Amino acid sequence: MSNYRVKLSGTVVLFLLLATCARAKQTNASENEFGPVVRAYLGYLHNEQEVVDDRVSRREISARYYRRNSNRIKALRQIALRLARDTHNDYLPELEAVAGDELGLLFEHPPQPGTLRIGEVVRNTFRFLGTIRSGEPFYVFARLDTYEQAEIMERAAATAKKPEPSAGIQTDPKSATRSRRVVP
């Protein structure tokens, strides 16, 4: 009987060791799928989750606050993985995930969530990436970098400068400007 227990204990220990190794290999393989920037961002999100877990264990934050921030971290992780996989690029923009009642944190005059379209630029500052449902819907935005903002403003200025063709009305170039006032 004691020989059976020893063999059973050894088998259980071996099984747990193999399971741990397989899990570590799976985690390492998924991390190796991405470059250093994406891995660093995923590590940052992991650290943020640990901070939130630690704060709730010490009863520094409420359960509601914990759930919302944990869900926000999950939403950011999902969108970061999707962006990295879709673009095959080791770059992530600055991401913001806000709940519907938090849109005022990003925008002085928040847009209506129902009017947001994926890829739409909002207030020349953020691009709407989509809605991630993680407990509650989170609206995820990518902050535009200064070059993207400048390009959008230049395009807007170029379209504003284009004169609309009038319905066949032509103006005399001399009357198009005001005559200069002469003071005696």
C-alpha cells in the first residue's frame, strides 16, 4: 500500500510539473508572437492588474472600482492584441478605454456613443477603434500623434480653402477687392 502511495504521489508531482512547464511554454510562445513594444505594453497591463488586485486585497478600493478597472484592463488588452495581430506591426498608439459615463473625461463635449463609427476621428485628437464588451461596454480610442493631427488639420484647411464654383456667376477681379481709402 505504501508503495502505491509513493507511485501515486510521484505521478501527481510529475503531472503538475509537466502542466506548469506546458503553461509556461504557451505563455512564452504567445509573448514571442509580438515585438518588444507590444510585449512591454502587455507587461504594463499585467502590472496594472496586479496593482488593482493588491489594492482590493488591502481594501483600499471598492468592489465596483475594482471590477471596472479590471474590465478596462481586459478591454485594453483585447484591443492591443487585435491591433498587433491585424497590423503585424510592433507599434501601438496610446490607447484609452472609457465607459459611457466617462466620455467626459476625454472630451469637453462628449459625443453620443451611438453616433461613433469605427475609424472615425473625434475632435482631431482621438480615433475611435471600437467597443469592447468586458463586463460593461468600453469605448476604445487611440490618441492621434502630432503628425496625424497636423495632417488632418491640413486636409481640413485645404478643403475649406477650395472655392465652391458659383452657379455661373463671374466677378470682375477689380470689384473683388475693396478700393483703398485715400486720406486727404
